[in-house]
Amino acid sequence: MNALANKEVGKYINEYFVSSFQKVATFKIVGGQKQGGNVAAYFCAPDGRVLHVVAGPVDAGTMLNEAKWVVETTEKAMKECKDDGAKFKAYFRQAHADRLKNEHGLIVEAVTFDPPDPQDEKGALTYNDPSGRPIAPKLPPPPVDGPDVTLKPLQAAEAKAGGARDLALRDGKRAVLGNQGRVEMLMAAYSMNKIEKLYGTIFQDILGEKISTKPVEVLTPFPWVKEKERGKE
């Protein structure tokens, strides 16, 4: 499952991307082993705006396909949109909406215009740490217009996929959508936003992880202290 250890994936990532990482979710280290937590890979523009996200651990083939999709879609968008940033953003969001339909069988309308940011983001739609400090805004996904009736097999496959969750539709019907489908749905509205605006929703709403300002909890971080105490007994 360690996709980045694959030579082909590593070669492609190194050719087209600059890699970095940050811990934001709580997990424990017990006996030198990581327990809990999760992972998300963010494909960003140089200024930190998110083009695409892979939610959760995936195999090498999936990671390579997702990385290639980002590069190829970016090249097409740059060719078609030239230097028009608004068109580029709209192009990418529509690309995510198309993926949601073609690969997951659900239809949303891409959000191509961003309303002005509220002056004070702290409130009901904001994730806060235990001290009350806002960590990241909570982003509502665009409503699903409905399932594409010609793509029922995709919904059947989605129901069998790991992590698939029930989803309410506008007409009162129900559908299912896994983690990556939920990412496509979110990106159809918020792709090309800064990573600091998106990561809270990815981790807490999609991956079900709790964001923490102290992401690593180490049981007995200084084992030699206990060893000394035992020696005194």
C-alpha cells in the first residue's frame, strides 16, 4: 500500500511535483509503531492552490493514475484557458464534476464562481481546536442533482467499495459514495482554493479524522525514565 515507495510512481512524482508533508491528524506511536491516523495526498499549484486530492492510502497504480490525471488535465486547461485564471479554475472544477459522473455515477453542477470570503470565519461552519481557535472552515459540498440513470453499474460498484457512505439526494432518494467520489464532489466546488481552506474538510468530513494542533501522541516518549525508576525500586 506504500505507493510512494514504487519506483515508477516515485520517478513520475519527482519529475512533475515537489513533495512535502505535514502531520495534522492525531495518532499514537506505541513501541515505535504508528497507530491510527490517516493520509491524504494534495496535488497543488506552486502557490498552494489545490488541483486534486487523493483521500486515504492507495496502491501504486491508483496513485500513478491520479498524478497523471492532474498533469494531463493541467496541460489541457493551460492550453485552452491561456492566461485566464478564472477560466482555468472553472475548467478544473468541471473536470472534477465530469469525473464524479463518469466514474461514480452522480451528477453535480460545478461551482465556477466563488462568493467573497466572510470577514469572520469562526462559527458553526468552522473547525476549532480545544482552545476555541479556528483551525479550518467546514466546506459544504455542492448538492447532488441526481444519479445518472445510465451509470447504475457504477453506483453498484461504489456500494461494494471500502469507505462508501450513504448520501442524500435532492429528490429524497439515496445514493452511495466512497472517499474518492466525495473528493471529486468537493473539488467540483472548491478546487483551486488554498490547501489551508480544504484540508479540514478532507480530514474530518471525508476521512473521519480529528484535526489536532498536537497531532502525535507518544506513549512513554522517554522509556529510559521508567527504566531508571524501576532500577531504583
